[in-house]
Amino acid sequence: MPDEDPTDRLIREVLRTRRDASRDEIDGILERIAEAPFMGEVRVPPRHRDLRLGDREVRAREDSLFYHLAKRIDEGQWAEGTTEEEYLEDLRAAARDTYARLALYTLRGGAIAAVLAENPVPEERRGPDALGHLFVAYSADRATIITGYQVSGEETLTLSEDPLWLR
């Protein structure tokens, strides 16, 4: 992949070798996540096709950002009225948190870099069931954010059998 971003190559290399990453490398990975777009169109499971966001219903194939936000509002993590831009801004804020944790792991054969941070969502955008941390997963193979949601803590995450925590 000649045009591949060097940070995406770095994620795969550190994951493959399980070597320590330098502070600059970790900062670069976090910034890559913070600047990444959300994944494009996805197939939506039938159980989520009746979700609504504003006046629009989630369809069988949907823009991933729209679908994920509709799902998170339905789960009570974000407040009604949160926009796609605000949701993405919250995910980016987690990646830029000075104290964010960073893990690398494999998911279905792909290289994932994930951030776990104290929940940076402003109070006015927090839903009734908001949780204390925000988790954001980035695919180094697709160069996109693949999900972002709130969790109560690290112990509730299922990343892989042996995630590599870099920070």
C-alpha cells in the first residue's frame, strides 16, 4: 500500500511486534484517531432499523455516523438533539485527552487502535444513562473511526484476548 499513512503502518507494526511505542509514536496515533473520519456506509442489523434521529429513520444501509449516533441516543448515552458533528467532536476530544489510555488489538483480523478516556461529553449533551468513560475505536486498515460509545470503565471492555495497552 504505497499511499498508506505511516501512522497506520506504525499501528500494525507495533501490534505485530508488541514492542513499546515511544511517546511521540503514541501521540501520533492519538492524533491520527482524533483527525480520522467516521466509517462510511454500513449494513444495519434489523433490530436497529426502527431507530430515529430527528425526523429520519435508520435504514437497512446507512451512513455509519448517523447510525451510531441514533443508537447512542437510543441507549441514553447522548442527549436528544445531539448532532452528528457534536458526537464526532466528543469522540475526537476523547482521543485528545492528555490522560487517555491507548490500546492496540486485533478485531476480525484487522488492526485496531482504541482510546479510553474520562467522558468529555459536555453535560448538556449527556443522555440520562451517560457513563463515566468514552471508548473510541479506529481501524488502521480502513483509516476510519469504526465506533464510539460510553462505558463505565476498562473492565467492561471486550477488546481481544491480549490487547496491547500503550498508555
